[in-house]
Amino acid sequence: MEYGTTNEIIIQLQRYGFSRESATYIRDHQDDYIIRQDDGTIKIRWTDIQKCTDSEVQRELPDVHFNTPELFIEETVTE
């Protein structure tokens, strides 16, 4: 367990540069932020994650977005 977990979402988020705490927060709120692709990878809804109230996620978000823009998608949750 290189990432301290077997949860694929957390592993992917940590590989993209999020801390363990931020990855856990995003996973816990995945219905708000994550789109699962057919191949098992994930995308993060850029517009929605920018509204996240978790300060650690907000602090890490600019760097992760800059370094891996392909992780993000412009789609938002429709309610």
C-alpha cells in the first residue's frame, strides 16, 4: 500500500498531487466533485470544486490544476 489506502479514488487524487487529507475530503464528497470515466479514471468538475469550502483543498487546487489540467472538466452537477 504505497498510498496508505486501497481506495482507487484516493490513490488517483494523490497521484495528481492532492494531499491525503484533501483526497479523502474529495472522495467523501465525490457525488459533488467527481465524474468516473468508463476506463476507471476520474475527472473533477472544475466549476464545482472551486466552490469547495475545505481550506486544504482550496490551498492545493491552484497547483494541481496548473500541473494536471487534464484532471478537470467543465461539467457541473445539475440539481
